[in-house]
Amino acid sequence: MGAGAAGLMCAAQALKRNKSVLILDKANKAGKKILISGGGRCNFTNLNIEPQAFISNNAHFCKSALSRYTQWDFIALLESFQLTWTEKTLGQLFCDQKSSAVLRGLLSECEDADIELNVETSAIKSEQGYMLTTNNGDYQAQSLVIATGGPSIPKMGATDFGLQTAKQFGLKSVGFKPALVPLTFHQHDINNYFKDLSGLSLDAVVSCNNASFREGLLITHRGLSGPAILQISSYWHKGDYIEINLLPDLDAIEFLLDMQQKRGKAELKTILGEFFPKRLAERFANTLSAKKLADTTLGEIKQHDLKAFGYCLNNWMLSPSGTEGMRTAEVCTGGVETNELSSKTMESNKHPGLYFIGETVDVTGWLGGYNFQWAWSSGWAAGQVV
């Protein structure tokens, strides 16, 4: 169930073992999320796949599948489709021929499967295997693989069907939560820090709950986005603060005190303007300190005020009010609890022939191709035995 990345990979592997495969999907087209991924360029994996890049209540669960079907295996598959790829920042690999070419390749691997679209499933029963009741009739199979993903981007038809199915069969799960998603802020913070600055970006280190990411940070009309924020959103929980280092290559206190000696007649906003867009430099100088200092020369600023401001540049603490939610989340954290499944086969420990793969499982990767690799690896693992 599910004609996305994990489902198609699993089906392709089962077909190689001469299994009879039926793929059901409620959407009107297979691989919809593949098509929109990476802005249509399909960030299909990452050169730096490591278990620590995945969030799960069991950090070890993902290791088996990831080690047996690696990024190099998927790269080889892509090259067998005569497709080429380009490495972007931080090991991210994009398909030169776009997402549609990746999907065509996967579908060609599944050409011997029956693919039924626009199928809504109303009931699943465990009878001589598994019986599905749908708007397209009843289906019976020895094995059932749930590859329906998570509920992010609901306008594409995404739901929490996988967790509903797990619950029906008595399997525990971790509730889905938006991940890789922009953060929103209370109105007074927006008015104070971000108003009229939407669209400005900068390089920063963002930290929360022992995780840190250095990438781009983007100001939006509702708060903050950009790769660094999307990454940290997977670790953030309601009520947590995030910490932002606006000058990750400098000890800001030391730098400002040095500038005070060497360029005492320069205004603070002028010095900051060498690192940030002009409007942003002025806003920071007026809001990250107890006094408005933008138009004040460095020589006029008291040392303790300058030190306090410098500390804030390296350790800006902000309290998000929430996230943009499932509407814009790229993925979700949560899913079927890993101790309910075999890490080698993805099969339920309680129900033989029932499998959960991809985003439906409590394994969530970082931004940058990691979630696709989990889909390929977990789908491959189930496809070896289903």
C-alpha cells in the first residue's frame, strides 16, 4: 500500500524474486512526493549517510537496512537508468534529469506489478493472509506492506493511515509531528525582530536539544525558515528555546572590543553591515541589546553594553510559538515504534506478513536526501523477504 519511494522500491525487489505484486495508492498518480522533491530536482540521497543523521526512539534500528542498501547502491540503480547526478552542498545529490526521470526509472522496475490508483481502503482484515476492502473491490494477499508515508503536505493526499493500521493490529506508535518545517513566533517577537525583513537570509548556526546545524537562515513574515531552521525543527519541542549564533566564525565580544579600539568612530550598524544585510544590521543593533545602539559609535558604547551585545550575537535565544505545521512540513517525526518491527525485514513481530516501511516507521532523516535513502533502504529490506 503506497506507490511512493519506499513502496516502489519494495515492489521492485519483490518482483526480482518472482513474487506477484499489487501496488495500491489512493492518489491519482504514483510517486507524487518524488515529483515535488528538491524543487523537482529530486535530492535522492546524500553522500554522507550515517545513522546519527536519523531521529528515532531507537537510534540503532536504522543501521541494518542502511548498511545493506547504501547510497552507493541507489546511485548504481540511477546510473542503470542512464541518469546522471550533481552534488550540491553538504553531500546532497540531485538528479540532472529531474524528479520525473527518477520516477520513470522506478516505475520501469515495477512494470510487472499491477498498480491500482485512486483506491480508498475502508477495511483491512487478517484472514488467510490479509483481506482489503476498497472502493475498487476486495483484494487478498499473503503479505501486506504499509508504505503510505506520513501526513505531511496533506494537499497531496497524505494521511496518518499507517498509524491507524498499526493501531488496528495492536502495534504501538509514536504520534506524527511536523519536521523539516519553518518555525513561527509570537507577534511581539515578529514585530521586534523580523517585521519588514521577510526574504533576508544569512549564514548561522542554530542549536536545540544537543543538535546544531550551520546552514542558511531565512526570515519569513511568520518567523524563520531556511535549511538551518528546517533541520533544527525536527529536534524542537513546544516550549523549547532555540539558540542562534549569528557570527559563527567570530568571538563577537572579542571582535567588537577590538573594533572599539581600532574604529571607535564607526557606528555599530556600519560594523555589523560588513556581515549582514544593511537593514538586518540596523535591526540587530537596535533589538539585541538593552539600548538602541544602531546609530551609536563604538567609542560611545560602554564596554559592558558592548560585551552583552556581542554575547547575544553568538548566543541569541529565541522561543518559537510553533511551526508552520503539516501544511509545509517536508516529513514527520514519529511512526510505528521500532520495537514492534524487525530491523532486518521491517516485518511486524506480532503479525507475520505485515510490514511497515519508509516514513511510516519511527525513523526520520535530516534534510538533504536522508529520508529518501531511508525509503530506499527500508523498502529494499522488506522486498528481500516479503
